[in-house]
Amino acid sequence: GAIQAAKSAGKTIFIVGFDGTADADKAVKDGTLAATIAQQPDQMGKIAIDTAQKIIKGEAVEAKIPVDLKVVTK
């Protein structure tokens, strides 16, 4: 939607999306979208399982566990 609005307004705007969807990847490849941020759900799942195992064992875990994001550009 942001890309269409910028085109309709005749503006050149550096647009970056979030979620790294297949549509966003395609838009980055064709130059319509400057970049997208991928959340890396595979890493999120692995960290979740590792954290659950620690909790089951009675080990302490961090209240917040960040997962690296991946910037996808052309």
C-alpha cells in the first residue's frame, strides 16, 4: 500500500517493509521495495525450545530473549 501511495503521489520514497514475506522479497528483487526485515522464525523456534528445556530443568532464563533480525536488500 505504501508503495502504491508513493507512486500515486509522484514521490520517490525509500520504503522498507517488515516480516520478510515472499511478496516483500519479490518487491526487493525488482527494486520496488528498498528492503525488508525478516524475523527468522526458525531461530525463534529453536530459541523457544532451548528456553523451554531450561525452564523444565529448573534453570533461570532471561525475561526477554532477542532474536537477530535479517535485513534483506537487493
